Amino acid sequence: MPIVTTLKADFYSSVQNMIHENEVYGVKRKTPSFAFDKLCATQELCLDYDITVLPPNQYLLPPTDPLITFNLSPEVSIRSKVESRATIILGIHAYDLHAIKLLDAVFTGNLVDVNYQARRSATAIIGVDCLNPWLYSFAASMGTALPPSIFDLWLTDLGGEYLIEVGSSRGQDLSKRYLKTKSARKVQIRQRDKFRQDSLNRYQLSLDRSAQEIPEILDKAWKNPLWEELGEKCFSCGSCTMVCPTCVCFDVRDKITLNLKRGERYRLGDSCMFDAFDKVASGENFRPTGTDRLRHRLYRKGKYMLERWGELGCVGCGRCVHACLVDIASPVYAYNRLVKEATQWPSA
Amino acid sequence: MRPKVGVFDFTCCQGCELQILNCEEEMPDLIAALDIVAFREAMTERGNYYDIAFIDGACSRESEIVSLKEIRKRAKIVIPIGACACLGGVNCLKNAYPMDEVLKAEYGEAASYYDTIPARPISAVIPVDFFMPGCPIVKEEFIRVVQELLAGRDPYQPNDPVCAECKAGGNVCVFDKGMTCLGPVTRGGCKATCVTGGAVCWGCRGLIDEPNIHAEKEILESAGLSMEDITKRFNLFNVCQEGVWK
Ligand code: SF4
Ligand code: SF4
Ligand code: SF4
Ligand code: SF4
Ligand code: SF4
């Protein structure tokens, strides 16, 4: 696929046209942070950002997502409800795209989730390299600081222009329709590679071991007192999961009209950190304490998802590190502590 | 048969009843589904037996104890609505003072015409079947609870802290803006409406079932609040939640 360049000024006028003809969700300022939101004007777009409050998952898995509608009277009938619209996500960082790769495995792997799939295939992804990483991010050591090859277009800021890698035929079409491009020169591609390399060295947080070793570290950590130490501070508030790009859990509920004739079944985000998450019909709770739930979450991120879906459940975005008000949610902190203490606390 | 419903007011601002009347869009369906037989804020007629009694306000007079016991006898399901009814709410702030002083402060010369007792939540006086918290209650929650009762279900009680909906809604946490918040220990279900609107959570929906009070104190302290400030903050709505916050 081709690699091209476009002048920044040209790119921003292209975005205006794109907004005109499409539903475009891009990164805007949300003081003191940034957030994905619907773009109305090209000036709103901030491509030089460090992190967004929420990942762009909301456009693939909306916070409340209708699944079926039903009639109860006069006759019972059920219809599935699949909503999707052609959408462009503009400005995604590599770690968030790695997370979407994991969502793809979860929702379009063995079992296909039609609601997710419909939205996913209607969504074009235009990403951008994160050259000035966020203070709390550790994507470089998770191997997620550079994009996986599932983008349509990928931008790198070279100063006066963007280098744009085309990743798909949809990207090719977008480029043809909206962008004013020249093919990239070798020196520009080398410049991108250098900028990327430099950015990797700018991460403040990192794992002490390679990401591939996390499952092994966890294998020996079930009884480590670290879980208790962190867990007793936990609010069970779910903040760490609500901001996480790889969290996929949902609850399913019904909404029925007051005349009890019609209704809708919808899903909404759930969290393994909630007290009620592991409560079963008999009233038992198989992860009754904050400690149990915190340990579960960090095993899920570092081991279970990898085993089940082939991708680590943490992309190192750092959102949970910052979101947790009692500073206990950080995967990188926990895994590094476990490495340090592995010699003291042998296997379970 | 439409269930007979009574809506009653005790010590409160009646804002929660107003929230029911604010369900304008759903009002025709509500009236079609419910037989509202008592609702002083909205109508003059009055029936004496109720399938569901919604109770607004705290209990702060001997006479209210008698009325509440009477309502309990005549109602199949009793649901306190709002912070006053569920928690005692702001009314309980007076409990820190002697009752005669409280009466004088409020009524001056006329104090001797009135009587009062320490304020308390409805559940401290009669058994209740469900709680619908909030100051005021959330309209959508009222409609949902009515739907669930009509469908013969136990209403769903949210027990996740306000933070969950706050974060899911994409808010920047107020702790990042130099403010403080009771969201981590407060029962969600309000879509973190105060934070979304630019303020902080004051805890009007009461505490979740297992609040981590110790951790909340720690984060408020490290945000610069004194122990006195923290207690005041917490007491605003939750002073009657005795034993939990001391
Ligand atoms: S676990 Fe934390 S750091 Fe890892 S992807 Fe989720 S939010 Fe980001
Ligand atoms: S780890 Fe932190 S953010 Fe996550 S549920 Fe516990 S207190 Fe909340
Ligand atoms: S809970 Fe708030 S709105 Fe409702 S009656 Fe009490 S003071 Fe008024
Ligand atoms: S603003 Fe309050 S409710 Fe929202 S996340 Fe922060 S502490 Fe929780
Ligand atoms: S944010 Fe807090 S104070 Fe505001 S409505 Fe919700 S529970 Fe009440």
C-alpha cells in the first residue's frame, strides 16, 4: 500500500470536506484533557494530544446498546435491532487500535456479535502516531506504541506535513476522495521511523520485563500479599474498567413500556470491579472482596485474555493508572512489584 | 386492575413529588397504568388503601410517626422516595442541636405552638420495601421502578458508585480540577448528573452497600480537606447513616 504526504494546511481543509460528507468523530480539547467527539468543524480537531478521557470504543460498543425490540401484546414478537452508520474515527492512537484488534477477536472471532460487526465494518479508522506520550502511558513496553495493520489511513506528524500510510482499499478511496497527496520520499519515511523511535524512548513508565513474560509472572503470584495490600483500598467503583479500551463486559437489561405492551432489550457496560458482578442467583458472590476483584482484573489483563483471544488484555494506555483515585489500578506497577517480589513469594 | 397508589409528604421540600409531576411525557401512560388515590401536592381526592405508597420526606414529629404507622397498615408496598425519606437527608443536620433551640431558631416567639423530634429516615419508623434515593429523585428511575412493579418484578437497586457512570459518561474527574467529590462511596443511578453539570457529587443518593469510607477519607485528606471539612461534607446528606461515618 502506498505511503504519501500532504501539507498540514491541505490536510485540515480535507478534513472539513470529510466532515461535510461523513459522520466524523475526532479528538477535541476537553480541558484539562482531550476527548473523542463528533467533529463539526476542522478547527476543533487536535491531533497533537497525549490521551483522551475515554477510548473511541464508544463508537463500536455504545454505553447503552439496543439488541432487540419486542411486543408482548396483543401478540408476542421479537425483532433484532442492529444499528450502524458509516463513521470515520479520526485521530486514534496506536494503543487504542491494538485494543480494537482485541475487540475484533472477542466480537468477531468464533462467535460473531452482529451489532459490533455491523458498526465495525461501517467504521473507517484514521490514526496518528503519538509522538509525545502521556505521563501515565507504558505502551512502548507493551509493544503497542506503533499501529497494528488494521487501519485505513495512518498519519505521522513530520512538522509541516503529515506522512500518511494507506492501509486498506477503503483508506485508498478516502485518500483519493479527500486528500491532496504526493508520494513520500525515502528520506521522509526514514524521518518517520526516527520520530517513532524517539517517541518510544519518551515513555516515563515501563515494565521491568517483556510483556510476553506477564502470564508467567502471574502464574506464580496468586497468593502474593500484594493483592491484599492494594485491594483493601479499592472503592469497587469500576473507574479503571470504564476508561479501559480493552474492557468488553456488559450487562443485559429490559426496558418495558408502562402499558406492558412493548419493550427493548439492551446492553450496557458492566465491570468486574463492581460488587454485584460476581453475584449469582443463589445470592453467593464468588469474588466477594475488592481484593478478589482487583486480582481478577489484573489476571484478566495480563493472562486470561491472552489465553482466550491471543492478545494481552492491556495495551498500556495508562488511563486506569490515572483514573484510580487510590492509585491501585496500575497494571505496570503491579506486574513490576510482582517481579521484584517473585523471589520472596514463590508459587501458589 | 390498576394498582392503587398514594403519594405522601412528610418533612421535606416536596421536590421529589414535583419530580413525579415533572414526568410530563409519561403522565398519560402513568395515569392509565396507576390509580392514584392520594397525592396532596397534585389533587384533593383521597382514598384510604394503597397497593403502593410512595413517601416523600423524613419523619420529624410525633404526629408523623402515627401517620406513617397508619400508612404502613393500609399499604402493600411502601417506598420512601428522595434523600429525606431514604436517609433523613438534610433534615438530620438539626439533630446536632437540642430540639428546643432548633424550634426557637426556626419559629422564634411562636416556637411553643410547634413540636419536633430528631429527624430520621422513614425506615427508622416503619419497615419499607424499597428505597428510591436522590435529592431530588431521578425521573427516569421513578418511571423504571413503576414499570418493574407493574411487571411484577423486584425493582433493580443500583449499587455501583457514582464514579462508574461518571467515568462512562466521559467526564473529567473533578479531582483533576482541584475539587473533591463523594462519588466513590455514593450510590449511582443518577448518571453523575452533578459532575456532568459542572459541580461535584454531594452524596445525595446515600452510601453504597459497602462503602470504602477509609479510602474516601484518605483521598479527601490528601486533597487538602481537614477532618472537620470532611465530616461536614459527609454529614450534609448522610449524618443519619449512623455508625458508618464517624
Ligand atoms: S488496563 Fe489500564 S493501562 Fe491497560 S489498557 Fe486498560 S486502561 Fe489502559
Ligand atoms: S482499582 Fe481503583 S479505579 Fe478500579 S475499582 Fe478499585 S478504586 Fe476504583
Ligand atoms: S430529597 Fe431533596 S428534593 Fe426530595 S423532598 Fe427532600 S429536600 Fe426535597
Ligand atoms: S468526579 Fe467524582 S464521581 Fe466522577 S469520577 Fe471523579 S470522584 Fe468519581
Ligand atoms: S452526583 Fe451525587 S449529589 Fe448529584 S445527584 Fe448524583 S448522587 Fe446526588
